Amino acid sequence: MVKIPQEFWIGQRVVCSGHIGTVKYVGPLPSTEGSWLGIDWDSPLRGKHNGVYQGVQYFVTKEPTSGSFVREEKVSCGVDVASAIALRYGTNEQDSEKVDERLRQVKKALNAPFIMMVGFEQVNKKMSSFTSLEVVSLKNCNVSSAGAPRQLESMCPNIRELDLSCNLLSKWQDVTAITSQFHGLTSLDLSDNRLALPDEEVTQDKSNISLTLDDINLNSTNHSWEDVLYCARLWPNIQNLQVALNRISTLDTPQSNVLHNLRSLDLTGNHIQYWSEVNKLGSLPLLQTLNLSSNKLCDITLPENNDLFHSLKYLLLTNNRINEWSHINELEKLNLHELRIKSNPINEKNPERWFEMMVAKIGSMKRLNGEEITREERLGAEYIYIRLFGQEWQTSKQDPDLKAKFLTSHPRYQILVSKHGEAEMSEYKKANSKLESKLVLLEIKSSHNPQVLKKKFPLTMNVQKVYNFAKRVFEFETLYLVPTKNRELKIPLDEQLRSLDFYSLEEGDVIIAE
């Protein structure tokens, strides 16, 4: 291990007592001797001020209390990748004493004045072979550089997955100097680093381009979407991209040769507000999964004759500001298989029939908020949806303007009617004054018990009493209504405080206990 003086520069990432920050000033301070570092800490709790000393602004901080001045000898510039790999993976029983001594040297070096580790050039040859390493995690190892040229290529050439998250990497040039030595690298985690963008010469140098890399994590790297697209030229075959918790508020359409193989994009925890920005991603030909959770989205609007998101199957919108059913209608223009939309204001709209509304409005959806939508649940939801808006539909058909307005609010209604038939007047009219005296004969069956119960029930009675009656004979979790007019339907009677009339029970209907 070689000891050399540490050299500090603006933008450099350093560590001090376990805290990471960025150097924003190098030089003297009035009434003091020697040189100081002005550091903007990642944690505002670590600093004391905003870069002002005796009324003079020496540097600018991201938070009012994230800055401080520190003596150079108290901070470390970190280690190179080869040193970190040797330290973490170079142990075996035969050389344990030697490695323990090497570990003590490293720990001492990270806090000693004017010391920086520069490779393990003399790593003991009897140590475990690094050439067998394929999956390497160097998270929180204070990695700051690639080390000696081509050192990694000879030391551990078979690395496929590399985790460099939460380190001291400051420049994309350092990243490309590392990745260019791993010719089979497929996965790279750079989250929680702060990387200055590469210059044009770096992105155009073919030796820096990783053709094998298909998964990259850039969470919490303080990148904008423009930054991401610029760097994406370095990994042309990327399939999975994570850029969560960055400062992305606007998006741009990628060029045809950028992200054209992308299958999955995670934009969680950014600041995107309008769907017009999201539509700029619609030209990505292979994009299947889009995670927009915990943004600030307040709308969903797709072109009338939508020609975007041809491959999109999985959409995550949890913890946003979607508030209107008209926005949910827009999702029918996509061919979604799964939607996650918890913690949005729309969840509070018509909560008693929210599930049925969501399922009926999006015909292709197979899973909602992580739960599979069974064939019976879809049929039941569509049946209930037709009944809920049947009277409004009948009224609107008499007036072209009202009909157009109705179909704008319920664009799938005619499709559902052609599939299941229109609801009869008795199914959506309010109960009349004779309802209390009306009884219907129902059958209750179970696939686990050959016994059949037959009983007349008043339509004003709540479903819970039917549950109590059925439990005298059957063991079950849920009751399902099978209408006599459509034996393919199985409608869950899951609102036990509702009256039987709410489910439009009729003479001859069957209730299944399962």
C-alpha cells in the first residue's frame, strides 16, 4: 500500500467520521493558518451553516445548515476499486493474519493525515482468487476511483454484477474507467453517488461504451432527465433503468438510438406533475413497466387515437394526485395488464363501488393493486357497473347531446352492454312502496356440501342476515350471487350491510357459499 498526499478539488466527494459530502471550497480563511475545505454535506444535520464565514459567502450549500469548514487532514478521499475488492473479498484462513493487518492499515489510512490508498499492488498471491468473482458489492466502501490502468481487468475480469452504491465517486469518467475493464458486466448500481457529467470526448470514445450492461441503478444521484439521456449513450443496450429520488420534473423524448431497448423504467419519488411529460416516453418501443409512484401527477391524458406506449403492460401510480374518473377512462387506451394506484384521491371517490368502477373502466386489466382480478370478479364488476348507470343511460339515449356526454364519462358502457345486455328497469329503479312486502325465493348451495337451502327473503333484509342463515349449514368465506338470467356471473355479496335489493336479487337466483 502506497501513501501519497491527498489532493483536493471542487466537486470532489469526501468522507469524514462516516459522513459524506462534496468539496465546494479549498483555501484559506481569515485569521487562521493553513488551508481549509468548505464541504456541503449530504446530510444537513452534519453541517453548521450555508457557506458563509464572517459575512463572506465562500460556497453555496443545498440546505441552510449543510455546510461546514474542515481541516484537510480530517477527511479522506477514499480508495480505489481494486483496494476495496481486495479488502472485502481477499480473506481466507491461510492468510487471515496478513489480511487482518492489512485491514488495520486501511482503517488507519482512512483517518490519517495526507494518506490515500492507491491499489493493493502487492496483494498476496496466496489470497483467494479474485478471478472467480462474478457478483461484487462494494456498498459504503468509500470507493472514489478506478485505480491503476487495466488493474481490474487482470485482477477480476469476470465480474457481471457490481454494486458501487453509497460511495465517493465524483465523475462519470471514473465510472467508465471501471466498467470498461469488465467485458461481461450486466448490472451496475451507482445509487447515492454524485457524478459530474462526462464530456463529449468520453461519451464518443467507443472503449467507454458498455454493450453488455442491461441494468443500471441511478437512484439518488441528483440527475435530471436530460442528464440521464446524455449518459445513456454509454449503455446503448440498457433494459432496466432506475432513476428514483432524483430531481426530475420534466422529460424529453429519447433519440431513436437512446434507450431503444428499455423494458423497465423506475421514476419513483421525482417531481413530475403532468401526464403530458409522461407521454414523451410513449415512443419507447419495448417499454413494458413504468413506475411513476410518489410523484405529483394530477392527471392522465392520452391522444384520442393513441399511438403511444405500444408495449406497456405494468403501470405504477401509487401515491400521486389522480382525482377524476375521467383520468381512469384514459387508461383504457393502453393495453394494461396491471395497475397500482393506491394512495390517490380517486380511491375516495365512490369507495363502496371503487373496485367495480376500476375493473369495468379498464377492460384489459388483470391485476389491480397487486391482486389478481378473477373472471368471476370481472363479470360481476361489469354487471354491477351496467346496473349502476343503467337509468342514466336510458335517459341519455333520448337526447344526442346527453348521450355524447354520457359516453364521454363512460366510454366502455356500450361495449359492456353489447357483452352482457342492458339492465332492466327493475334492476336500477329505486324500491317502491311495496318493496317491504316483496319476498324472493332463493337457493343457497355449496360445492363442499350436497345440501341445498331454499328460503324466501324480503328484499329489504341486509346481506349479513343471509350470511348468518347460511352459516347454520355451510362453512364458507364469501357468498356469491349467480343470477338466473346469466349463470356465468358470480357476483360477490361482499357488502353485508347492504340490502338484498341493492344486488337486484330475483326469484330463482342462486347463492353459492365458498
